[in-house]
Amino acid sequence: MPGKTQRWPKTDGFAYAGGTVTYLDDLRPPGLLHMAVVRSTRAGARLSTVDLSEAKRVPGVVRTLDGREAALHLNPIPYAMGDPELVGARRDRLLALAVDEVRYAGEPIAVVVAESPRAARAGASAASAAYEDLPDRGPDLLAGNEFRRGDPDTALASAPQRFEVTFSIDRSTSAPLEPRGYVAGWDERAGRLTVHAAHQQPFLLRAELAEVFGLAETAIRVVVPPVGGSFGLKMAGQPEEPLVCLMSMLCRRPVKWIESRAECFLAGAREQVHRVQAGFDRDGRVVAFRDEITIPVGAGSATPGWRQAYVSAATLPTAYAVPHVAISAKVLTTPLPPWQSCRGYGKETAVLVMERTMDLVARHTGLDPVEVRRRNLITPESMPYRMPSGYLVDSGDFPALLDKALRAADYRQSGAGSAEGLDGVGLAFEVTPEGGGHASGPLDGRQATSALPEAATVRLEPDGQIVVLSGVTNPGGGNDTSLAGLAAAELGVSRDRVTVVQGDTDRCPPGTGNASSRGTAVGGAAVVLAARDLAGALCKAAAAHEGVPAEEVSLRDGRVQLPHRVLGLDELSRVVDRDALSVTRTYRPETLRGPHETTAYRHSYPYFSSGAYVARVRVDPATGVVRVLALTAVHDCGRVIDEVLVEGQLQGAIAMGVGLALSESSLFDDDGTARSRSFKEYLIPRANDLPSFHIGHHETPAPGTLLGAKGAGEAGVGGALAAVANAVDNALAGHGAVVMTVPLTPPRVLDLLYRPGVRR
């Protein structure tokens, strides 16, 4: 097994930083047309007519399309990432363009294609629609989930101490540097569709388009150029995906659609209300935990976004061994835009709720929040640990991880005031199930599920270079750097001799793309297996050619080391059988079971990352502004394959968590019209809003993966969110305030400080 890779910068990192890579919007094939989307201005209304007559008169407009015509060409959009019934959810018939009824303001009702982006937008603005009011039906139940352990009713009633509290989390979204976009080209003579997409899942997109159009998957090619960030937004199931392809077919020219920032901000995630009851003893041990969760996910959608609601409930009670648990979640559709997948994927809200709960237990018992956590954390001896939902925590040393973070942060309780403001310190412990998988619980005759595999091809080129073709994709985080390093280590070459090809369904083996932090832990394992087999095949071929024992041949320093001479890889490629120059392997992470379990469980996430976080904040009591002074994180992602990339992922995730704690909120008017249309209304942290992060590592290898690696793409969001929220609560504790809602915007902080009855 190769050791930790050298601290290389990311492959093409300087090209990304300098803006010289070719993004989706840089693609301009001959004859290119541009698409704009006409969106509903009403929510929950009957769509009487869509009038495109004025749009057709706009100079440069080539073609228009409404929902009725689209339905003649397009089948309903299939659900991405499995049937909704797998997680107990209702199935809906989902169309690319609304027909008869609109569900939310911003729903696509027509498209306009023109010779230029400006003409397309002008055409879309000239379109009009007539609506009729519908009776207000209120939220509809999409899914209901319940997870139980022990006897929570009795345990709560008999607990020495208990409290009830309601936590609420605002709707928020992702904000990638590059919004979504597609360029579709239909070759009528060949009967083939080529789609360039700023996307995370090219093979899933290909399968979706094949179903929507009734085409064979081999008739569709999806290519993903360099991507300027995804954070879950660029997964399959979006209505614009088949629409841009259909318009290319109808116009017989390539068509591009680029999402505007206002359209990007329609996407939602995370909005939840948790009604929590906790029972505990005087030593701070939590004996019972009940959480009744309401989760409005907006309108129904084929994207995987709404499934985050299931994961939020199933991840509770996170890192803590609570003997009696009752979790119930109502997932509701509402007249707002649909949820889209978002970094953290529901786990971050579960972490916030449990970490606020642990701090409140500390406040009620008078104990240090650290001690409360130590007395409740899952122990290493309990691993693998089955959660009430059926999720299996595969590994970790949570107490050691917490202690390491406390030492790194020089932790001391705060809550003190100063001339500059109110200072607070907060800590949080985070668990992050990763690797893909939502269904959980005992099998009990239900449909079995298993971890999806990833595939990789590794081959030797005639010039001695190594090519890796992978089914996982890179949304900008740099997993191609890790894949190249892993292949290079197995083949005895430097990393600059390895080229990684991703995101092309014609060239790469099938895979899940980018989702659930599988790129290195699962995709990298497939690369290692393929590279290892290729190395063995090359050594065997060289031995046969030279007439020496295979055990006397090795690959080192980019050459074939033979007993009496050295052979270049380019020379070897010319004298061995072509079949020996390329190897494809697949890898599926192992599904673990507890050592004494007799019950068969459905597959859940194959590995759990974890982390401990300490935040220091200062609150200005005059303005309500919260400044983060310091943030320390110690993270366990199993074996660290590339420390630079792991820390880069953590920095971005922590920044997102800080934003969710303090400023990020998707705002809508009472009629459902979006108010957050730009970065003036949707406030993400800027560089000068954040301190330098202190990041450390604690490695407990994952027992179910080849490399011992876990995920490093989602961890940090929930830990930073909860640590900052707890730090603000600590700063305001002397005033009798309790943090129950995020984000903690200045008006909310002032309300906490100066509402009637608060000590001053």
C-alpha cells in the first residue's frame, strides 16, 4: 500500500485560479443558439394560458415552446438516485414544463431560443401567462419517517431532569462560483445527442435523458468540462436538462442554457423545525431524546434534494450513545421552489440540533459542555455502532478526537464581556455519514440496497505515459490529483506522468460522478486496484520478454527494473501484448455488520467521518454583529490520502458552516416570490469575515474501504455551524438569552439581547 502522498498542489490548480480553464459557458460551437426560461410568477395556481406570441416577435428569437408542446416530446423526468418508495416517500409525475397548474413562483412554464443570450432573455420577458386562483391546500405530506430505540416515553417521564425546546433553521442554498449550464447538440443524421454539462453526475444524466427521450443510452454522450463548484446543486433531475436538448432537436442547431444567479438562488435546502425533548441525570448523561421534525422541502422534484430530509432524521442522535430515542419527521411539499442537494446533505442540521441540546444539558446541570459530551459520546469499544435509524457508525475514536481539538484550541469556557463586546466560545462534535446510501433499518422483507461500485481504467500509452479513466468526477475540489497520485505510487512513476480523464460517458467507465464523498475513498480504490493489476501485468510481460523470473522485475522511477538492465515504459509498451497495457477494475465498499448482530440490515452509508470544532466569537451588543475570532477543527476522514486536498475541502466546508450560522438565508415574500436574487440579499461570508482556520487530523482507518479512507467533502459544515451557534449562545448566556434559530443575523442577535425579560 503506498504511503501518504507528497504535498503536491492540485492538478491544474493554477489554471483554475487564473481563470484559464475552459468552463461550460466558454463553449461556443458553430451555429449556437441560446435558451432562456419563462418562469411562473405565481405559486399554487391554475395555469390558464401561456402566450408566446409577443416572444416570437422579438428580433433574434428562433423558437418557443410551452408545456403542452413539450409533453408531446418528453416523458416525465425520472427520479434521480432511486425510487422514492425506498425511503417511504410519495411518487409524483414530474414534467419539465408545467401544464395546467404551477406549484411555485419560478417554475418553468415555457422556453425561448434565440440567436443571442440577450434576445433569448428579451423573448422570455415578452412572454405572458394567465392564472386562476386555486383553493389553498396547505402543505402536503411527502414522506413520514420514524426511528425508535428503547422506551423513550418512560425514560423521559422518569428522567431526573428534562427540558423541551424548539430549534428552527432557515431555508438556505448553495452558491457555486459557476451556476448550472448545458450545451446540447443533436446530430440528426447519426441520431446522437451530445451534451456538455456543468454537472456532477454524467452517467446519471445520460440515463435520465435516455428515459425522457426514449433513446438508448449509447445514443447519448455527456461531457463534463472543468466545473466551478457544485456543492450538490449540479445533480441530475433538473427540468432544464431535457429542455435544452429538446430545443436542439427541434432547431437542429446546438443550444446553450446558462443559469442566472437569480435562478440559481431559487434552489433551497435545510429549512427545518425541531421540537426536542431531552431527559438527563444530574451527571449530564442523556437518557432519552425525542425530536419531532417538520421539514418543508418546497415543491416535489426529481432531484435528490428532498432526500436530505430523510438523512437529517436518520443521523440523529449523531455521535451520542443515547439509550432511549424517538425521532419522527414530517416531510412536506410547499409552494416554494424545490430543495436541491446541498453540501452536508441534511447531516449538518442534525449536528446543530444535537450540539445545541448538549449545551443546554450543560447549562441545566451546571457542567462544562466538554464534560457533558465526554459522558455521552459513543466509545471506540462500541464500534461499529448501530444508530436507532439503522445507520452503522463504522469507526472512530470520538473522545480522543475531542481532546485533540480542545488542546489545539486551548479551550476555556468564556461567556465574558470586554470593552470590545461579548466574547463566547462554543464547541461541537460532528459525525458525517458518507459514501452513498439513504435507506436504513432492518431488512424485514423490504427491498435490499447495497453500496454502488466505482470503476477505473488504467493504461500505459505508447510514449510511456499513464492514463487513468475514472467514473468519478471532479467538481473543482481536485480529486483528480489524488487519483493521479495513487496510480503513480502503484506504477512507480512520478505524478506528472499520469493523466486523469473524467466526466466523459464515451471514454470513462460508468460511475456515480461526484456525490457523497466517494471520489477518493471509493473511486481511488478502483484506481489502485486497476493500477496494481497493470503493474503486475507489465512486470510479468517484461519478465517473459527478457526471460527472467517475474519476481525479479519491478517498476521504479518510471522504468522497468530488470536484473541486468533498465527498460523504459515506452520501450515495454512496444514489445508486450496490447491486452496487457490496459486494466479496468471496479470497487464496492464493504457493507459492515456489528460483531454480535443477528439482524440483517439494509445498506446505509459505508463510512462515517467525524470531527471536533471549537469556535470563538465576539458579539457587538450595540449592532448585533457577530465576528468569528478563531475556529479550530480536528477532523477524522480515515487515512489521509492527500493532506492539502483534505484541508482545502475542510476550509470551504467550514466557511459554509459559518455562513449558515450567521448570515445565509433564502428569503421569500408571502406570495412565494423570491427576494434573495443576488449576493446583495443572500449573504455568504467574504474572506475578511473569516479568521484563519486551525486544522488538525486524527486518523482512524475505515474498516470497510480498501484504502482506509473515509469522506472529506461534506464534513465541516455541521461542525462549524454548531460551534459558532454555541459560541454565540455562550456569549449571550449572561443575559439569559438562548439561541434557538439560525442564522444569527444582527437583528436576531439584538432581539435576543433586548427582548422583554432578558437580563441586561
